[in-house]
Amino acid sequence: MGGMAATDVTTPAAHLAEPRPADMRLEAVLAALSDPVRLSIVRTLAATEGESRSCGSFGLTVSKSTASHHFRVLRESGIIRQRDEGRHRMTELRRPELDARFPGLLDSVIAAA
């Protein structure tokens, strides 16, 4: 039979668009980290190093649409990685990539907060 292949529902969740480490820009990372809500998200992820968290588990005091905006800014700057897992959007810190691209930056920003 010709046409499209069937979708494999057992494939791992796809990651949402994020920049490659070489494409991360310092000004975008610093701008993303300059917002208190986004910095709170990053500090929470840094405290649970290596673990993914669902977007709803951060206890943010902003509307859902505003939270989505903050997660998008963090993702597009390269600070976080997100993937859809069932009905949840899982978020993790891209510490290895950030530390390789901007050594010491994340630790300095978190310590200063």
C-alpha cells in the first residue's frame, strides 16, 4: 500500500524546538535569566539536578498563559529542554550544554539570586 506510514505510538516523546549549544547566545540567556519568575524556575530545576518536572509542579503564581510564555523564553534561549510526555510537558535544565557553552555562568547567576 502506498502513501503515508503509520505513526508508531511507542516512540519516545519528541523534544520541543531548542537551540543547539553552538547557537546559544549569551544575550538571550542573560535576558531569560533576568526575570524573577524564570530565575525561580531555573533555581528549582538546578536544585533537583538531572530530574525532569512537569510544568504544573513549579507552584508559579502567574496565569497558565504567562507561565507558558516564561517556559518558552527559557526553552528558546537554550536554558531548558521540554518534551511532551502523555498529558504532561516535562522540563529539565540543560546544565551540561550551558556549562560547556558558558562556563560558570549558571552557577554565578544562581548564587547571586
